[in-house]
Amino acid sequence: METEVFRLEDIEVVKEGRPILYVKELVLREGEVLGLIGPNGAGKSTLLLVLGALEKPARGRIWFRGREVTREAERLALRRRLAVVFQEPLLLDTTVYDNVAAGLRFRRVPQALARERVHRWLQRLGLDGLERRRARTLSGGEAQRVSLARALALEPEVLLLDEPFAALDSPTRSALLEDLQGILAATGLTAVFVTHDFRELPLLAHRVAAMMHGRVLQIGPPAQILNQPASLALASFVGVANCLPATIVGKEDGCYRLRAAGGFELWCRRGDHPERNGRVTACWRPEEVRLLAGPPTVPQKNVWPGLVRRVIPFGAQDKVVLAYEEQEISALVPHQLCRHLGIAGGTHVYFEVPPETVHLLPD
């Protein structure tokens, strides 16, 4: 049985008489990396502070490694077993070495052991040679690496990260993200991280908690949260751009047959939906839409002709907006493919949505 590190039950945080966070139950297991996502004001950072014993809930119960945390002395002891990395690297106006060693001094770690830990994490995070640099002269990426090294040098039982890469440019963020992924995989460290960048989830997280309005709406593996969101609001937040109200009108060979406005018919192969006919919303990600060079040679489900209304560049990808049977469908495809197929506003194409990628939400 997996060891529980944290267990939260009926946690409520109240600010100025208004509840801003309510968590009925949340469990964090040994070696697990949990991602927290949600729009601004969803309660992600507040939940992180509750876990870090930096925010005291108005009510509820918290267990750490099977022992309930109630008294202030227990909260202080819990904080000493954790480390937190914030979005802004809160560095002292001293050297890189002193910044990484600061937490070890506060915890009275013997000098020789502290020196070994500092040098080990400076090297692991690509900071060796910068020990005598003043922290205020570092680039944003270097400063965040120092902040991360300071946290890891404490050898915490749980690492808490509050959007640590949000302020960094894309190349710097990617490099630091890869380093962190390697560290978490190598150490088996239990961690919780808040992010707005969904690309971080499959790389780092074992599970994701999706939050809105101070509540956890859904917890599951990254692929489930991103492809099978539990609500229309959550679908919109995680980028499921295609959401069509529809009616289940039949079932064949394990597929549900759906009918949307304008006579648009499509199929869904996922089997976690009601057997009876009913109103639903059919959802799928724009990345799942495939543009075809021509009509299929044999009949296939969910292949239609479409008119390209517009093409919007997104770096290496293009957003292609397609029209068919009074519906507007968004596709996100590689820029090179658009060039190869000659995709532009006003052109006609065939497009496909594999039935296994369609997710149904109850009406």
C-alpha cells in the first residue's frame, strides 16, 4: 500500500468573512508529483500554503505521515520538513553560495555537511563557478536555479512549487523544467506544483488537481484532465476548443452516434457514457483534428469536408478554423503541414476527428 504523506479533509479557508477555499478530501502519496491548475483566484496558491503550514484553515483536519497536525508547535515542525519555491526567487543580497546555504544555517546543519550539500546542488543545477557571484546580478533563470538549489539542499520530505517558471522566457523555462523533471525522477521526491502552463503537466505530474472557485473539480492523470475534463467550464480552461451540444441518437459497434445542430453527425467511441439517449456536449481538443489531403478511399467515421475560414499562426503550429454544417471547428496543426496542403482562408479540405478522442459531458 502506498504511504500517505498528506491527507486533508474538509479544509476551509476564509478571508474577510468570505470562504476562498474548500477541499473535501485530498491525499498526497509518497513519491507522487501533484500538479495544481485553475484560473486566477481558483485557490491554487492558497491550497499550497495550507499544505506548507503557512496558511491556517478556519476548519478542517490535516494529517502528515499519519499524524494529525493541530497545534502550532506541530505546524512549525511540519514547516521544517518541507521546502517552498515561489514564482519570484526571494534571494538575499549576498553571494550565491550564502543564499543556497541560508536555510541550512537556520536549521543548524553542521558546516561540513552544509558545504557538501550546497556544492552538490550548485553543480546539479548548473551553478558551479557562480558561488561568489552576488545573487542580485543573476539572470532570472539563474536566480530561480539558486532558489531551487536552496530548497533542495534542505533535503525536504515534500517540495512545494508555486509557478516557479512563470516569469522565465521559453528557452530558460524549458531547460529548467527538464532539469527539475530529472531531479524529481532521480530522487523520488514528493512534490506539489502550481502551474498555468499545461505543457508542464505530462512532464512533471503523476496526477493533476483542477480547481475553480476555491474547489477541486477533478483529480486524475494529466491526460484525463486535459482530454476528459469533468465540466464545460473546465474544458474551456484546459483548451478543449471544440464543444458542441448534441443528442445521442444511437449506438453501433461500441460507438455512440450523435447529432448536433444543422444535421452535423459524429461518433464517440469512449465507453463511459450513458446507454440511453440524452442531451450531451461533445468535446475534443483542436490537436486531435486531422487535416487530410483528400477524401478517404473507404468510408470512415467522423470525416467531413470543410471550408477553411481563417488560419492563425501560432509559432510552429497554425490554428485552422473550419466550417461544416453550421458548425465551426478549430484545428491545431503543424505549420509545415498547412504549407504542404496549401491551407489558407477560402480553401476546401477534408478533416477527421477520431471517435476515440471525442469526450461527452452531460447536458
